Amino acid sequence: MVKLDKIYTRGGDKGMTSLGNGSRLAKQSLRICAIGDVDEANSSIGLARVAAEKNSAPMTATLSRLQNDLFDFGADIATPGDDPADGALRIQPSQVERLEQEIDAVNEALDPLTSFVLPGGTELAARLHLARTAARRAERSLMALADSEPVNARALAYINRLSDLLFVLARQANDGGRKDVLWQPGMTAGSD
């Protein structure tokens, strides 16, 4: 377990922060921005989890696990490199496979899509859509980092699958897709 006796260290007062390996980076570096975006996605999932606790124990458990995974994810990208044998906490193939299995299981029970889905419907679905967009931002940040230095390929796959899982969970929260708010192309294009 991690024990934090002191919350502030003053170490970041000049715009630098420490990574898992002890090296220091500017807070606006691609790596630190990706870590921050993952943290924002995790916080958004926490907000959805609060709504799920009111009516869905299975979804609450799933969201809780995702939040824990995202701390593993943060530890992965807070340690430079992509070697799965370097002793660092890294996202594992089994974590990606579990997301894929969950996506398939949830999607199988949903009404088929007939249009793009607008973020909304129930409160829980809206919060899950917000978390999905935060996960997509984290994915873009991680891809920008991967363009300049090595990143765990499983982490890249995980963050991509995460947004897909959040999408199908949002549809599940909309009564299996029956309460999805569907895009109506050109709906207001002709009005003045």
C-alpha cells in the first residue's frame, strides 16, 4: 500500500514534477498531460459511479474496477518505457481482453443502433458519455506521447477499448438503448 503523510511537497512549485522512476519533467510535457487526462477520465468515471450506485450494483462494480485499472494505467505511463519485463506496473493483455469481453457482453443485449447516439438520456448515461469523451481525450494525449517516445502498446489498446466500453455502458443505462437520444441529421438545418 502507498502511504502519504504529506500532501504537498513544494517540489512542483517551479513547474516540474516527478515520475515513477524518480526523473523529473515539466508539468506541461506530453507525458504529464497524458497522466492528467487519464486522471480526468478516472474522475469522470467516479461521477458516473455515484449515479450507478443508485440503481445498478453490477455497473457500480464495473466502474469501480475501471477506476482501479486507471490507477494502474497512470503508474504505467508515469514510468517511461514500454518493456513489460522492466518491473514497472504495466497494463497487461488480460486487462485489455477483459474490456473486450465486457464490451461484447453488454453490446449483445442492446437494441441495434439505427443512428448515431447523442450524449444524454438518463443521468447515468449522460455521465458515462462524459467519461467516454474524457477517455477519448486521454487516448489522444497518449497517442501524442507515443509519437515521440516508447509507450506500452497494451496501454494504447486499453484506453481505446475503455471509451468503447463506456459507450455501450451508456446505452445500457438508457434502458438497453431504448432511451438513447438519436441524432436526426439536418433536423434544424432548414429553420430560421
